[in-house]
Amino acid sequence: MARTLTFLGIESSCDDTAAAIVRHGDDGTQILASIVSGQTELHAAFGGVVPEIAARAHAEKLDLCVEQALEQAQLGLTDLDGIAVTAGPGLIGGVMSGVMCAKGIAAGTGLPLVGVNHLAGHALTPRLTDGMAFPYLMLLVSGGHCQFLIAHGSEEFTRLGGTIDDAPGEAFDKTAKLLALPQPGGPNVETEAEGGNPKAYAFPRPLLDRPGCDMSFSGLKTALLRTRDEVVAQHGGLPRAIRRDICASFQAAVTDVLVKKSRRALTEYMDLAPSAPGFAVAGGVAANRAIRAGLESVATEFGATFVAPPLRLCTDNAAMIAWAGLERFRLGHRDGMDLVARPRWPLDRKAAPLLGSGKKGAKA
Ligand code: KG4
Ligand code: ZN
């Protein structure tokens, strides 16, 4: 019988300040509270996240978010068994704000402190939502991340490959910018793509001719820019119907790359002969219906269960941090007041570092 544990999670590695409370015991897992306070409007004028502004906003909001989470869960600090905090990777000022907040609470209450890898938070989410069994294959796909991971255990991951430049969410955001669609680009490009012809333009699908699971998305925006300029030169503007075709063709290219590379990643993963094969996806781009449908059908091809957690748990949140901290704690992991904030922290220590860093900062 496992002791029931209640953990506070704190997340501040990018542009969302978040606090959550998760309880886990023999009778299951509950998210008792999850507060996410975004900073989109603070960075809107700058076309990307400004690290100093983000760090200051986190420092101002963190204790309020913790207070709100406790209130939502109707708990006090004394009802907790531990505090989990994102200790990296991410924008260092923000990570430091969270780590300092968590250390303050730990020092004041005497509760154990557990530093969590933000990527492990995403990668362990299918266990929080669906109790997925190890080993499973994970695709993290957002504005800052893009990698295939095999999760063997709560602290053991193999990275099969990832983007060598832009993350797909970044490509969606840049596409929206080039086509004068509002930010965040993903949902707007997806809406525009409806009714467009996905075969109208043959956008590049880089690295598909090479073995392995690495991907590249930066060439797409150059091709898109060229196409847009040609259309504008020819029509004196960007007709709505053509913009729809461009969005549909762009989305088809991203989907195609993710689907084909998922097939390779699943092939490698299936070599482990998992008894209950599972393929999960997390990150904002997992909200895209075409991409989701493509990934689900590849999972079915391989006889793997497909899990796409609800969007609020796919994007940055603190429930995933509380959960990952709780799993680490059960393995006996504790951190002291010497816990450091790390800008880079690869999940797979044996894998070569990734070249790309993403618009939201270095992500390992
Ligand atoms: O996971 P997330 O909230 O933040 C991080 O990047 O860590 O992901 C945000 C990204 C943005 O780039 C956004 O454009 C993209 O996810 N996104 C989408 C969709 N919804 C959000 N991309 C494609 N289709 C969508 N429906
Ligand atoms: Zn994230």
C-alpha cells in the first residue's frame, strides 16, 4: 500500500506562472487545484518572451498563485507532504524565481523539497492523466520543445531525436506572422487551414530522406515567405482563398514530418517489446486536430494506445510538476537548500545536446 501523498507544484520556467496541488494514493490520483497565470500581454509588443520581464512577473505572481491553489484545494501548507518545483530547463530568471519561492516555503514549513525537470513534467503527464505504464513513447511538441522520448521510468528517459532548429509551434507562430494572422499562430493557422487545399503547395519535408528521428522546421518558413511574396507580386495582395491553401499546405507538411518520424520512433520503441505499448503526445501543438489525428493513426498501426492529455495539461502547468515531484519523492529523491536553477538540463544525459533553442529559451 502506497502512502497517500499531497504535493504542491510550482512552475515558472517560461511565460506561465503556475501552482498546483496533486494527491496520489491507492485510491487514485487527483488534481486538487491548478492555477496558471499567463503573461502573453506583457510580451505581446516584443514578438517573443522577454526574459527579464518574465522573471519579474513570476516573482510578483508566484506567492499569489500558491495561495490561490491552496484556497482552491481547501488545504493549508500543513496538509502538504512536499513541494516540487521546476529547477530547469528554461529561462533562468524565471526558474530562479520559482526555486526561491519553493525554498522559502520549504524553509518556513520544514516540508521536503524536490527539484523537477520541466521536460520530465511534460513527459510524465500521461501517467498523471491515464496511469500509462512504462516504457512508453512520448512526443513533446510545442513552441519550445520538439523531441521523441522513451520514458523507461520516472527518472530514466532515452531521447530518440528532436528538432535541430525551430520547434513546430514556433513554425506555426512564424507562419501566422508572415500571413498577417493573429498570435498565437497555431490555432489561427489551423482555423484558416480548414477549407484550404493541403496539396496546393508542396512545402519541404526536411530530413525525411535521412535515417533517425531528428526533424527540422526552419526551412518551412523560408519556403512560405517565398510563396507569399510570389502570390503578393502576382495578385497585388494575399487573396483569402490562397491564404487558406497556404495554411493547409503548411499544416500538411508539419503533420507529414511528425507522422513519418513518429513511425520511425515507434519502430525503435517497439523493439523494446513493451507489454502494453503506449504513445503519448504533449505540448501546445498537440491541440492541432490534423496532427493529433495523424499521430493517433500511426499509434493504431503499431497497436499502441494513444494518449493526448487534455490541453490544459499538455501546455505548461504546475500539476505536471507536482506529479513529477511526487514520483521522484516516491523513489527517495529529496533536494536541499543547495538546489540550483539550471538553464539547460537534458532529460537524456547520454544524448548529444540539441542545436536549436526555441523562441522561449533554451530547452535542453
Ligand atoms: O506548450 P505551449 O503552450 O508552450 C510552450 O511552447 O512551451 O505551446 C504553445 C505553442 C504555440 O507555438 C502555439 O502556436 C502552438 O503551441 N499551438 C498550436 C495549436 N495550439 C497551440 N499549434 C498548432 N495547432 C494548434 N491548434
Ligand atoms: Zn513546456
